[in-house]
Amino acid sequence: MGLLGKLFTLFLFASLVDNIVFMRFLALCSYVGMTSQFDASIGMGIAVTFVTVMASVVTFFIYYYILLPLNLVFLKIIAFILVIAALVQLVEMVIRKTSPYLYKAMGIYLPLITTNCAILGVTFINIDMSYNLLEVIVYSIGVSIGYTLALILLASIRERLSFAEIPDFWKGYPLVFITSGLLALVFLGFQGMAH
């Protein structure tokens, strides 16, 4: 298998087989909170994609060219969180200027991207798996696409279910969790295909 084949396999693995939401159970707060509106879920997916890819690239260089040579690996968590926080501030400023509607729709979840465990998790996975720079970029894009796909799927289903006649005790979070469980089973099927 050539380089492109390996990168494509890594992308499919990151987005479908080892989906960050359904298989690793990361970013569940924004997954549940940002899927009540389809447009907001797409905006969140794009914002998280940008922050994840940029944070992964920056933390790759910080880890291998600063922390590792200076024997400061114990500062990895603090350094990575600072990078993510700076990138989120940049994204917040851009969204506030370009799309006030999206900024308002994302509400508290936009600054909370800083504490989105999926982004920090991806930066750690990249280091732990010893990915090179190209693999870091592909894996980060794959994870982000998988996260965005999870948001879009649940948002689409939630909008569709809002028109259905559902008993009161199933409305809200119970239905969200049942729907998420069914979606997780679909993604579990991708894991079975990988083996």
C-alpha cells in the first residue's frame, strides 16, 4: 500500500472506525448541546475542525522542537491547552465579525471549545501514536470530519423528530440518548468491517 493508501486508511479510521464521539466518547457536551439546530451544528463542526487541525500542527512542533529537546515534556498539558485557547480566541473573533447569527447560535459552546476534550485528546493521540506531520494533519482532519458528521447526523434526526408525535416522557434528552445509542451502533459496524 502506498503513502496515499495509508493516509486514506488513516482518514477513514479516524472519521468512521474510531469516531471520536461514538467510540472514544469525547466531546459529548457539545455533541448533545449543539445539535438542537442544524445550522449551529455545522458551524460548530467547522470551528472545531479548524481548531483541531491547527492545534495539532502547532502542538506537533511545540512537542518535538521545544518540549522534547529541552526535556520539558511534563509541560505538555499546559502548553497544549494554551495553544488551543489561543486558537479558540481567534475563531471566536472571526465568527463574531463574519457571522453574528452563528456567534449567537453557538452561545456558550463557542468559548467552551477551549475545554473540548476531543481537541486535547487528538493532540495527545497524535503524540502517543508518533505520527509524522502529514499523518497528524490527516488524522486531525479525519477526527474533525467524524465529529462534524456525528453533529450533523444527530441534528438532522433531532429536527426530524421535532415534528413527530412523541410521548412526553421521551422528549428531550431521553430521545437524544436513545438516538445517539443507535448511531453508535452504526459506527460500531464500521469497527467490525475494519477487522
